[in-house]
Amino acid sequence: MSHRLVIRAEAEEDIAEAATWYERQQVGLGNDFLAEFESAVARISANPFQYPCLRRKPEVRRVLTKRFPYRVFFILRESDVIVFRVLHAARHDREWKSNVPPK
């Protein structure tokens, strides 16, 4: 079963900031980051329950990107996968915990 993807504004900002930063480091690297993010959300959409549960009520799960050190945080609501933060692995957990969407 495939799930509908919803990306919240905070996650969109995270993605844009990371892509811009990588693009400044090397031309084309920002697009590589975006492609890696798309790959991660495709894996989430295909089987969201394979990723670890970090918190209950609401149930927060996380997938790691493969090439870049980023964590994609999401929750499930019926047939939706809601991505609410995309954070560098070095960022503190309070960054995502403060943005968990209400039930």
C-alpha cells in the first residue's frame, strides 16, 4: 500500500536550506541532496512501518538518508505520511521534538 506524502512547511524549509548549503559547496550537490531526499520519502511511502518508532502518541518515525547525514522525521495519519522535519544528524533531538504535529 502506498501512502500519500504530505510535507509540512518546517520540513520544506529544512530541505531548502540543506539543498542551498550543498549547492554552495559544489554545483550540482544541492540537486543530489534533493534526489536523496526523494529516495528516502519513496522508501517511507512504500513501507513506513520498517523504520524505528522514536515516540508514541503521535507515533514519530525516522528514516536516515544514505548519502547525506540527514534524518527525515514523519508521522502516519490514516493513509498519509506527514514529513515534519528534515534535520542534519548533528542537530539535537529537541529540534524535531518541538515540531511534532498534534494528534
